[in-house]
Amino acid sequence: MADVVARGVRFHVQRLAPAGRVGASTPVVVCLHGLVMDNLSSFYYTLAGPLAAAGADVVLYDLRGHGRSARPPSGYTLDESVADLVALLDALGLRQPVYLVGNSYGGAVALRAAAVRPDRVAGLVAIEAHAIGDGAGEWIERMSNTLTVTALGLAYDDMPGQLRLLGNRKLARSARLADALLNGTTLIDDIAATPPMAGADLSRIARPVLAIYGALSDLAEAGRQLAREVPHCTLCVVPGQAHTVLREATALVRGLVLEWLAPRAGLPVRAATGAGGGQATPASTPRDGSG
């Protein structure tokens, strides 16, 4: 556990090294979590350990304003998140291209990074990534409205205080952090101003992409558009799952990620597939044979 300062912001970082010596050829995997109520723990308890066991050097961090990282009043756009990522890699001395694994908003950050900083990205996994495709504008508007309503409820209904009175300290702390983030920063305005990634933005992503979406998710069409627009994209649709596929189908997602990553990152295939834990394989639809 460590704090790392990048772009003048203090980031909370966890790093899980593989067994044995870490060298220049060791693949680095950086995990990017979702918005507001999320933090690095969503990967720590799902994918990080198996990735490290398979031979990857795994970096997890709380995005600005989230978890144990500092909460500056501004800087919550997608491009600022990409700039944070690159600066953090520099601060950690990681100059080689890395593999990104992003969930929800973290998936959008990973895709944006691959589009604007391909020199720093070797490949990426986008799990339920949003702000993508032709319907992204409507999704961004709905999300902004939802966050605004949530912010008002936190501010005027004293939800953290009510939860404390009920004895739920953990949830009260999460509500307090969400209140500070939604009502004390420009996050909602920054999300509302996020330009969707579509068309040319997606087609210029030259790195290999694994896109994982729940079949019941309202973002499923974004996954299909990724498969159509990104030159080297493999789409896996998980039956019976919605936006919470990482949490609800962890073993299956873990298997998909490790099996996709192993040949690309040079991980031992036996170690990677053995750590997967899932048996079912969703339909995989690469746009071409190089996904």
C-alpha cells in the first residue's frame, strides 16, 4: 500500500507482484474501476490476485476523488483521467506499454487512453465500458441526471447521518465519500460534458481489445459497436448478466480475461487458464482474425 503523487494529486496505489523476480519482460496490468461508489477493491477481490498469480505485475489505484485518493475540486473529465493514468505510470517508473483492465467508467478511460496515447497501451479489456457508440449521448445525459438526483438526496436528506444512526458504519462512510465527491467537485458537470467515443474515435484504436458485456445490460449495444468499429476487438456477451457482470459473474470474467491476456502478454497459458475458474464461454465475435 502506498501513496503516489502524480500531476499534483495524491493517489492511493496497491501493487501485486507475481511470484519470482519482476523484470523488464514482466507484463504490467493496470486496473481501472468505476465511478462514485467504486474503488480499487472491486478489482482487488476479483481479478488482481489471479492476474498476479498468472505472472503479471498488477497495479491498482483509486481514481482521483475516489477511495483513499485525494479529492481535488476539479479534473474529472475522461481526458483528465487519461492524463492521471499516464502521469501515475511515469511516477511508478513504468515507461513500457501496459495492459489496461477497466470496468464501467474505467473501461471508458482505457479505451480513451488507447485512442490518444497508444504508445502507453499494449492492449486492453473493457468490461461494461460506457460513453461509447451512437447511444452514448443519451446514456451520458441519463447518468448525469441520476448523479444530480443522488447528490441532492445526499445533501438534503443527510443519508450518511441516517445510516450512522442505523449502525451501518461502512455504508455511511461510502455515502459520506459519495456526498463529498458529487457535491464538492465538478464530477457531475465533467461527466455531462464528456464527448462520446464513436466512429473515428473508435476506429483509430489500434491495440487489441477484449470487450465484455452482459447480455441484459443497457450498454450491450455499445459492446456490439465496439466489435464493429475497433479493428482488433473481440466481443464476449455474458448471458443472463447486466452491468454488474464483474461482480455477479466473477469466475467467468476472470477466465475470459486471463485466457485472452495470456498469449498477448506472454503469460504461462496453463497458469492463466487454471486461475480462471469459469467453464461457460460466451459467444466471441472478433471483427477480424487478429483480435
